Amino acid sequence: MSRLIFWLLVLVLSLVIIVFAVLNREPVELDLWVYQTPFIPVFVLVLIGIFIGFLWGGLVAWFS
């Protein structure tokens, strides 16, 4: 039963991420105080931020 709930949650979360990515394709300028400022879609920046937070949380949990 818990496996079914896990896969349902994975499916719902995947659908939310896909819908978010499709609806937020607008490019934004990423200014990193360098000579070139690339234009990156909003969803890429958000997903990178979520991934970095996931890695940071895993690292903190691993060291504690």
C-alpha cells in the first residue's frame, strides 16, 4: 500500500513540474556581473534552485 502511495505522489509531483515548466518558458536575463548575461527560461532557474536545495538538505542530513 505504501508503494502505491509513493508512486502516486511521484506521478502528481512529476505532472506539477511538467506543467510548471511548460507554463514558464519566458526567458529572463541572468546577470552574474560578468560581460555576458545569458537569457535562461524561468523554469530552468527554479528547477536548479530546487535541485541545489535538495542537495544541500541531503548534505546537511548526511553530516548530522
